[in-house]
Amino acid sequence: MLFKYTKKTLNKLEQLVKHMGYYLRYERGSFKPGYCILQEKKVVVVNKFYSLESRINSLLDLIPDLDRDHFEPDDQEMVLLKQIIAKKS
């Protein structure tokens, strides 16, 4: 599935990150891939100057790398997560 670059898609990805137990922040920074994951504190920081498309791409890139050990997704989240993982591989 191709992801549409819309605010609705961004909101879905943001909610998925939050439901995985991570705190998502948009901050200024010079992160090489455009984001930074602080695993021990469960914080994800995305460059706030990125466009909508870049924010979505950053979240699509980082979500498969997040710790999912204690994550119990509902059916919609599971479908979305499988699509994201399939896109990355």
C-alpha cells in the first residue's frame, strides 16, 4: 500500500507511535535521518522544520525500529503496522 501524504495519514502514524508507548515531539535538530529515538526514555524526536511528506516518511522509517514488546494493537493498528513493516522491507 502506498501511503498518501495527508494530515490524516500523519495523525494515524502519530497515534500509532503514542499507542506504542512513545512520546512524540517535534523539535529543532540536525538529526541525520530527520529523527532521533531515545529508547530508554521512549521519546521520538522529529525535525519540526520538515514538511508533511518528510514527517510521514520519517515516521514510516522509524516505526519498525520501535520497541513493540508491550504493545497490544487493535485490529486497525495491526493492519497499519504490517503495512509499514512490509513497506520498509
